[in-house]
Amino acid sequence: MIRFPTYESCTLCPRMCRIDRSRKTGYCGCTDQLKAARAALHKWEEPCLSGPEWARGGSGTVFFSGCTLKCCFCQNYPISSEQFGKELNSNELADIFLRLEDQGAYNINLVTPTQFLPSILPALDQVRSRLSIPIVYNCGGYERPEIVEYLKDYVDIWLPDLKYHDSALSARLSNCGNYFEAASRAIYQMILQTGAPVFEEHAPEEPSQPSFLLMKKGVILRHMVLPGHRDDSIALMEWVSRELPKGQYLLSLLSQYTPFYHSCDHPDINRRITSYEYQKVVDAALSLGLTEGFIQEKSSAKEEYTPPFDLKGL
Ligand code: SF4
């Protein structure tokens, strides 16, 4: 087990900047000051995290500022690349977690947390014994396996992206030539840690409504199909089916890509995906036996998936 990295000589993510964040910012754009842009119930995660549309609760998302990837098409770019957010301390973050549970959160969903782990872990330490809902680690997949291993007593559900197979593509769109090498190792470690997905029945919230299943433990692997790059998506599906242990994770194939931020600098991704492109990737996944998980309606390519970053709940 590694000694957990601190903000001094930061090695929290595979960028390994080794800079002192009390003095300057690394690639993620963050100092050692914890910042977040929103803490609120979110209805648009996978149904086993957000509950059905008609349910009262939702996923208790906390969106942290900064990002270790900063993809050129990021839908959250005001917080990931422009550092929008409110400064918090760990005690305030602990109170936010408790308030989210009181509001009906089915889980605490840490969105892009890696760059602030030294501030987030003390907050979780304060409230873990009082929270009765799982902790979700919602990240871009670009993680160090050693850090994933360290987090095994903190994280119940891993929600990583698996964005690219091709390193030239990841270098161009996310400034990250070693994305697949790092993400594939980290995701393997996440699956080893949690084992097969575990669900629990959530009792009806109104007498007229049915009960529903919520995830308590496991890995949901997300892949968003990019316009013009279905071959890369299919290469990822082949790797997933070949290398990841069957029955030990769920796959979530997203069709919601919408050009944002610097997408317009890259003509190949400056449009939404077509139904044909998405269906080709879904067909490939199914033919490879990847049948456990979620697919999205093509009409899901809407900007409503991006919540307003208005400091709500902070
Ligand atoms: S968290 Fe930020 S400063 Fe630390 S290694 Fe990653 S990009 Fe660099």
C-alpha cells in the first residue's frame, strides 16, 4: 500500500506533476484550496444511481472544480477548465454530504474528485459512520491504480469513463497520450476491489408507486460514443469483452455527445453522433456478449444533462 499523496509534490493522478500545490497549480489547474460548483440531487445518472424519473430522490452529486483531463469537448468546462467554484474546507464538505442524504440522496456522488482527495478524505472520515448511503466515485477513468487501491475503504461504487482506445486520439482531444494505458489498469483495479455489482430494493416512496433497485456496490463503466470515431469505440468494446471479468461490472454506452467548449476546433467531433453510429457500437457490444448494462435513447443528446453550475447546495 502506498503512502497517500499529499498536495506537496502532487502525484494524485497519472500526470504526476510533482509540484507543490500550496505554491502553484498543476495540469488540473487547482491549488490546494478545495473548490466545488454544485451539490444537489441529480436525476440523470444511470437509473440504479438516480432512481426512476418519478422517484423523489436522486444521486447526491458534488461537482468539484478542476480536472486532470480537460477534454476539448467537456460539457462541464466552466468548472473543469475555467475553475469556476466556491472555496470550501473539509468540515463544510462533510456537512454538505449529510445535507444531501437528508434531502433524499440515494448516494453521495463525487464528480471529478481526484485532484482534491487530500481534502475530501477527511470530510468522508468525519461522516462515514453517519451516512447510510454509498459513496460513488465519478471520474474520467484517468486514475492511478495505487490511488484506487488506497480508496477501497472509502468508495462503494466506481463510475469511471473509458473514453479512448487510440492514444493519438486521446492525445489530440484530451492532451493525454497515455489515457488508455492508465485507465485500463485503473478500471481493472476498481473491478477487482468491488467484485460483482450488488443492488438493494428501495421501498416504495408513495403507496401508489413500486419499489426499485439501487446499486450499493460495484463498477459502472461508461463510454460515450464520439462522432466519427465508432471504430475506436468498437476497439474498446473488444478490449472490455476480452480483458474484463464477465459479470463483474455494468457497461453504460452513452449517446449524449453534444459539441461543447473547443469541439469546434476539431471538425471531426463538431456535431452530434448519428443514430447509425451509435447503433453500430451497440451492435458490436451485444455481439461481443456485453449485455449487462445500459444503452441510451439517441434523443438523449440534450444539454439538460449538464446542470447549471450555480453553487447550489454549497
Ligand atoms: S492532481 Fe493535478 S497537480 Fe496533481 S498530478 Fe494530477 S494534474 Fe498534476
